[in-house]
Amino acid sequence: MIASKLEFKSPKDIEEAVRFYREFQGEAVYLSGGTDLVPRMKLGLEKPKAVIDLKRISPLTTVEDQADWIRIGALARIFDLKQNELIQDFFPALEASLEATSCESLQMRGTIGGNLLQNSRCLFYNQSEFWRRSKGFCLKMGGERCNAVPGAKTCFANYCSDNAPGLSTLSAELECTGPDGVRWLNLEDLYTDKADKPFNLRPGEILTAILVPKKRTAGGYKKLRVRGAIDYPLLGVAFSFVDGTGKLAVGAVGPKPYVVEMKKPPQDTIGEAVKAVLKQVRPVGNTVLDPDYRKRMISVLAAKLVNKVMEGVK
Amino acid sequence: MARCKVTLQVNGKSMELDVKPSETLLETLRDRLELTGAKEGCGLGACGSCTVLLNGLPTRSCIALTAELDGAEVTTIEGLADGTELDPLQKSFMEKGAVQCGFCTPGMVLTAKSLLNRNARPTRQEIIRSMSSNLCRCTGYKKIIEAVEAVSSTESPKK
């Protein structure tokens, strides 16, 4: 049950959506598939005054083949995207991560934009209000301590988008539309590197499209999870290779994907790339798997993935 | 708090509803329309026991707001049988022993129904991929997969 009292708005276009956001003086949230937002509202992690549903804005769902880019509408469904021929032909890393996202039913509801903007997760945070209250609020809930790492003054929640690592290896850019008009940013600039507030979006801004350079890449995605179905990643490793350069991205072990460029033949530099990632990541005991195991699995999945992808490159 | 007027087609019947913006489709179905086939399991969209068909596709009704569904077609497990004649999938679940406690069964049957409507002859792998959207804590899934497989290999599904 959603405890908070809400208004529901269903704008016909982006301008109207932004106008509604202003009307509620910032205390509104945008809704796409709802697979992250609605559970958050049910747990009391999100208590907006209004929900602004973007689903009736049809231009947001299309995939366009532009000269140098593939433009993916942020509200395109995961299930539709993974069957899209352009995605399959050009971006195998993304296709694999779409396939690995949650389960088929949730893929039919969830959108690519929503997947990118899902909030970061922690075993001590994604709980009912009663549970969280009894433990004492953590940094991400506005409290003063971290419940995962005693004494820590930083939040360690994990950003668990399956598709962000893949899109990072593809050098994706984002189109955002807000009260000040349209702006574009590199995907890596979306992230604050702070797990309690993971995104650099301005108030009222809507992620409207994801732009991926139209280059035929080789690539893939490997995911560590307990069950073969439904689960969020406990570690996600993506790799893409194009024009002689590889890119490796590691997700779900911190507040953003960690991306490393591999200029030399990628098969020969896996160790180096993994080392560069390991310097930055900081998995802690806030998932159902041991942090040390997750850390060690980075090199295992990276080696398997890079070698497999490069085998197919002539 | 403004309420929302929503028109839904539920099991073939058109209805106009006046709902709270925070009301989920599962609450509308169970509490308002007394269609208690869809079950609340986790309540967070993970387990699939609240699955209904929304415009033909399996949807977790516990995380869909009724307000966002104006104009949608909803099929619940109550809408599957033709009068007293059970759907072939329902019969198959009974015949193959794919039901134990039964809590996940409505969601399982509807997920399978949607798959067979989209793909009358799915491979075993495709069945497993679709059905893995729903959790069952009793059967171990084997009988469920067999029940779906039996229907897909014997007849074309009805719309």
C-alpha cells in the first residue's frame, strides 16, 4: 500500500510534464515503467506529492536510426529494445544487458530510461519504513550514519542498472529536457559518484533519449546474481570493441559504472584493465553476497567476457 | 487529493472507476472488483503472484497504479475460463500436477497464456525464460514447465 497522498498527472507532451513539475514546486516524480519507483513509494523511500506519468508522450518510446547515432527514446521498453534489429546489429553489449535485465514480465513494463535512473540499492536501505526505523535511519535516508559500514560517513549503496555498463562501453550520450530547455551530457557525467544522491539531473529534468554512436561494435555483458531470473546484478561486466579499441565497464559495485579504455589488444590487457577498476571500486557487505567474492569475480567475468568477444573479432 | 476517473476493460467488461491516485491495480481488482484470483506476494513486483494480463502482456498488478491504466484491457485468472469450461492451460496445470499450494498459480497460468498467445509453439527454453518471471516455492517448476509444454504441443491457443 502506498501511504502518501498523491496527485496523478498524465501530461500529453514534455512541456506539460515540466509545467506539472513546477506546479508541485519540485515535490513531484516522473513515472515511466514504475518498476523501481512504485516499490520505492510502497516502502516509503519516496514520498512525492504528485506522480507525473510520462507514458502518454509517444515520441519518447521510439528508436530512430539517425546518420551518426541511434536515438533511443527513454521510454522504450526493455523487452522491445532487446528485439530491435538496430540494437542487435550494432550494440551486442546492450542487447546482452537488456536480455539479462530482471525477467521477461518486468522487461515488458520497464523502460531503458527508467533502468538508467533507478535509484541505488542497499540491503539496509531497500526495506520497509518499520524495518528502517528500528535500525535507525542511514545516510541515504537523511540520517547520520551508514548501517552497512559502521562508522562510515559515506554511503555505499550500489547502482544496479544492468544497462548502464553496456551503454558506457558504447560511449552513449543522454538528452535531457527540463525547465531550461534541452541539454546533452555524456553518460558518465550523469553520475555524481555519491551513492546517496547518484544522479546529476537538474530539478524537473526528464531524460528524454539515449544517443549511441552508430558504429557496428562487438561486445557482451556478464552478470553475477544468485538466481538466474529476476535478480538485480551483484556485479555486472560489459565490454565493447570498435575501431581497434575496447571499453570495459563494471557495474553494481559502487554508485556508478567504472569504465576503462583498452587501447592495446584487449585480450592482452585484461589484467591491467581490471586492476584499474579495482583501484576505484569499494564493494562492502550490503548485498546478499560477500564483498570480497564480488570483487574477485570482476577479473573472472572480465576475462571470460573479453576473451569470448575477441574470439569473434576477425 | 483529486481522484482519477479511469475506464478499464476487465475480463471483457467495460467499467468506469473512480480511484485514488495511489491505488494499485491489485488493490482495485481485489478490494473493489472482488476479483481475488491475483494474489499479493512480495508486494514489490518481484515474485509475480499478482500477475494479470494488461493489453495481453503479463504485468505485476501490485506495482502498476490503476490511474496510469486508463483505456487498458485487463485479464485476470477469473476471465480465462469460458463459462464452466476451463482454459486448456488451466486443465493442463491440473492434469500435470503443476499446482501445490496454488498461490502462484494464477500468475503462472496468465504468464503462460500470454506466451502462447504470442508464440503458439515456444521451445522449452522459451517457456523456461517466460515462466522464470514467476516464483513458485513448492513445485520446483518442472511440472509447471511440463503443463505449458503439453498445451503448446497439442493445440493452438485461443485468443
